[in-house]
Amino acid sequence: MITSKAIVFTGPYNVEIQSLDIPKPGVGELLIKTLYTGVSSGTETRVLSGNQTGGDFPLIPGYENIGSIVETGESTSLKSGSIVFHTGSAHTGRFTKCWGAQLEYALVKETDVYPVPEDLDPEDGAYAKVGAIALHGVKRAQISGQDTVVIVGLGLIGHLAAQCAKAYGARVIGVDTNSERLGLAAAAGIDYTINASTEDVKAKVHEYGNQDVSVAMDVTGIAGTIKDTATLLRSMPWNPPYPPYPKLVILGSYTDPIVLDYDPLFMDEVDVLFSRDTRPDDIKEILNLINEKKVNPQVLNAKCYDAEDASQAYKDLVENKLMRVLFKWE
């Protein structure tokens, strides 16, 4: 057994550092000492509010953990000292496992870890899960260099989706009401940005996209915005030559019912795609994209807290003072 610190949500908006015992690794298992964990802002603040299905307090949240293997069980091939990414400990003791990544030591099956490229900064590697969620949305839409893409909502996932779309060769237009987020998108090389609070979004999209937007991605988490996002897509002509069907991608978590207007979805024959989280191949690919500098998470200017300061960090997130938080555990 080894004693591990953990970030524990003990009740709505109550964050504490508590301890639990982690057993030694068994067959096919690894004991991992955490270097960094990331906070998926929307998901973890929802968990903290008490509105997450299955999120029974007290719980250990989080699904972004990068660490070093310190002990290996039988029938494992990775070596001690290897840096790996995983999405949560298999063992969370008396605490509900609400993914369970926010802890000092984790017990993880070797089949559930992702080796990190040797020259990748572990702080950047902590973006593997949220980056993969964004990448999965881009892949669902089959985005390529032939596409002009509008991304509405440049929070953590939307920003990374914009970078992934650029990495896939698309021309990208980013839309948000927050000037700081728009600035971060511009710094990341996004082609055009539109401030929805001060500009006519549809007119600007047509100006920048030459009325040829093939993919519109809503990443706001606000169900009511989706029908407006759909209107940004190009119209489908009645006569040939016919371009590929325009695509509306709904990416992220939406708690309210989604209601879509019949027009323009019907008239423009829009394909509506829901992007479900991520897959293992997405995590492997995003780690490589980050390592190759095709996606640059450092643009987001994440604030890195000591894990002991978790209570303050989540308070800052809930108050919308930050978009991205990392915890340092060493």
C-alpha cells in the first residue's frame, strides 16, 4: 500500500485534499506517480455543482493525468520511469470514482495508459484527453484542406478544435463573445475571429468564408445557440455541380434539450453530427500532433496551481476567471 493525496469533492462547491491508500499493482497493472493533472473546465465544474449523473459525493473527479511509472505488476511491458497519460485510477478507495484522475498516485491497467513521446513536455501532455475530444469532433466531420470551418464557442474544447481543424488543413473562423478567447484563437493562428457581442456574425462569416462554409461546429454548451450556428452553413444549390453536404457538428456537453429549426437544415440538406467524447486512437493522435507542434496548448496560458491549492483553483473556474487549470503534484 502507498498513501496518496487526492482532490476530493465532498459536496456541492466544496473541495478538500484528503488521503487514501492505493494497493500495489497486480497482474497487468501499473502504479503511477502523478506529475500534472488537467481540469476539464465544463465537466468538472458540473461535477462540483452536483449536477453530474453518477457523481455521488464524496468523489475524486477528473480524467486528465500524466505521470511516471514507479512500480509495475506482473505481465506488464512498460518500464519504471516511463511517462504515460491516463484518464483515472482504477482504485479510488472510499470515494466515488468520477473518472478519478485528480490524485497523487494512481493504479491503472497497462492497457489503459498511453505512452507519451519522449521529448514532449509533460505539462503539454496533460492536454491529451481534452485535445482528443476536440480532435474527435474534427474527425467526425471529416475536415480537410477543402473545408472552411466555423467554430462557435472558443472555450477550452472549442479552441482546441479550432487548432485541430487548422492542423487538418482547413480555413477556420472562430466565434465567441469573449475578447480574451478571441485573442487566444488569433494567437494560435486561427484565420479569422468574430466577436458575437459586437459584430454581425452571419455577415462576417459570409465575408470571411466567401459564403462557402462547409462545416459549422457548435461548442458553446448552450442548446439555444445551435440553431443560429446552423444558419452559418453554405446553402445547397438546386442545380449541379453539387458540393458535399454541409455539416453541423454538436461538440461538447449540453444539459438542455436541443431543438433545431426545420429550415435551414431541410433546405440545405445539412448533415447533423453528434461527437461522442473520444476514442483511444484520438488520444494517441493528439499526443503526436502536440509533439509535432501542429497543436500548441501553451497558447491557452493555463494557470498551474499546486494541487494543495485546488479549492482556490476551482473557485476561480466557477467564477469564470480562468479557462484552463493545471495541477502540479511534485
